[in-house]
Amino acid sequence: MHFNFDTIHSRLGTGSTKWSRYPQDVLPMWIADMDIAAPPAVLEALHQRLDQQILGYSVACNKVREAIVDDLWAKYAWRVQPDELLFLPGVEPGFNMALHAFVQPGQPVVLQTPNYRPLRLAPGHWNLPKIEVPFELSAEGEYFTPLPALRQALAGAGALLLSNPHNPIGKVFPREELLAVATACLDQGALIISDEIHAELCFDGRRHIPTASLSPEIAQRTITLMSASKAYNIAGLKTCFAVIQDPAIRERFNHARCGMVDSVSPLGLEATRAAYSQCGEWLEALVKYLQANRDYLLNAVQTRLPGIVMHAPQGTYLAWLDCSALGLDDPQQFFLQQAKVGLSAGLEFGDDSQQFVRLNFGCPRSMLEEGLQRMERSLQGV
């Protein structure tokens, strides 16, 4: 079956967060939201649900739970029971609920940097101290965890906030490294809160490994947060699920809703069911398309954007670009003003040097080409 990811869908005037932030002459390539239509099977399922004409409060029925359970087994050989799933209106509420429920006042929360801004801000919401452990870069250009520094940071910590696949560097943790990170958490008694929202977007034949699938012992100390929102581009439907295999932790986590974290919409539940049960071929084609976009971007950076360094992301549709050699005070503002391209500023992810930007290449190829052409022209005068 052929799927066309090259179609441009105008999002101006639709209330899109991505397309509303900047004037219309700016090409937005910032927030993790693809400019690619949701799968046809998801859209058809939504149409059928709307035909029922009543959109009342909803719960996840057996079909939704079974679709997720079957998908987790098929993709990761991870055996999860239907009652081990809790549904939430987003990953962000999930990791905040976990911190509120399990980390005691004064206990540090550890995370690796650079990292997704809401993850970095989450400990502060609960007045918890935060310890950031920077990734290191190998001679081969791959980011890796400095395990001695991580173990030191975890001493006395309440939790590790893990991002895998990692946003913004696009790292897909290999089994050995992920196991070492999880073991360090177990040794120090720290809960693992694993944001795995980009799990299905891995390149070059890599396969995502859910942290909780590593061993029964690790599963009992892990809260896994997943969603169809990124891979199937349905983030606006605000539906996520937590996999919590320890009954006591699951109950305590659920009680942490505290009247603030509500149930999810019937449309989000139906889209999630359709995504996981009917869209395998579509997802396979999308990953190939995104990998080709990544390769096109990497080649463009190396040949047409002198002064920018990019280490090829292993997953996600996000590229972490090092602009240090350009000698700019603020690369994000430079490309916004001179190229009319809206990128995410590195400072949001913990880049104190303010020399990195994040670029979203989850878009039709012609849109990516346009953005790179604008950036190339803007650099010709630098």
C-alpha cells in the first residue's frame, strides 16, 4: 500500500500551536508536531465515532486496552496486562503525577541534559531539587551516559526522569546502556519515570527497548509513559497511557490525580485503538520517510550549512544542531529574523551556551527543503 507523505496541508487559521506562534512569513520547525496527516485508518475511525453523535465522558474499553497490549507484545515482546494501563490526557501530567506521588520533600530528581523542557521544569513544580547529568559525546559522534556521574547523582535521589528515545538529541538507548542506567536506579532506590513517547520512531533498524521490559525487578520500579500522539500525529487528541506493573505503585499513582488530571476524550481513545491495531503498514512507511528526511537534512548540514554540526539522530523527528562555530549570540533568533525559520532555542533544553537549536524534520520533503534553503541564504552573509 502506498502512502503519500509529500502533501502539504495548510494549518494556518486552524488554531495550530505550531503555526500560530509566528507571523505567516515564518516557516515553523520548532514544536514536536508533524506536518503530516494522521493515518487514514485513524481518520476513518474518528469519522465512524463521530457518526454516533454523542461524545460523553468515556473510559478505555477492552478493545482499546487489548490493542495496546497486543502492540506492546508485537513490537517489544513486552508482556503487559490490560489492568496495568492507566489513561491520562498527556505524558506531561503523567510525570508530574509521579513526582508528586513518590518523591519526598528534599529528595533530588535526576535527569540527563539536554532534555525536554517540561521534564526539566517538572521537579520545580513540586519544590524538589534537581540534578542534571550532561550526556557526553563519543569520538564517533554518539551521545552516551557518563555512568559514574549518574550513579553519584542518584545517591539519595527520589527518581530519575528518563527520556527514551531522547528528546532533543534523538538517542535510542541500547540495551546495555539502558540496563546500566536502570540498575543504578535500583541500587540507589530511585524510581524510574520513563517518557517513551517517541518509542516507535527509530531509524537504521534500531528497535526501542521499554525500560520496564528489561527485567521483572526493573518493571516493579518503573512508571512508563507512552502515547500514539507522536508517531501517528494525534497529539491534539490529548491521550496517553501509563504502564505500571506494580499494583501498589499503580494505585498510588492513580490517586495522585488530585482532581487535576482528568479522564481522556472518546476521540482520543478511539484514535489510539485504531493507531495500534490498524496502522502498522502506515507506520513502517512513515519511519522510512522520516529516516530519508533525516539523511537529507544531515547531507544539507554537512554540505550547505557551514558552521553547523549535526550528529544524526537515531530516532524521533528532531535534530539537535550545534551552531557554536557560527559565532552568533543567539542562533535561534538569527534564523528567526534572517531566515524566517522558527526553531526551538537550545536554552529551553538546558543548553546554557545558547548555541544549539532544535529542528523538526517531521514534515513533507518540500517543506524541509524550503526551510534549509532559507537557512542557507541567511548564512551566506555571516
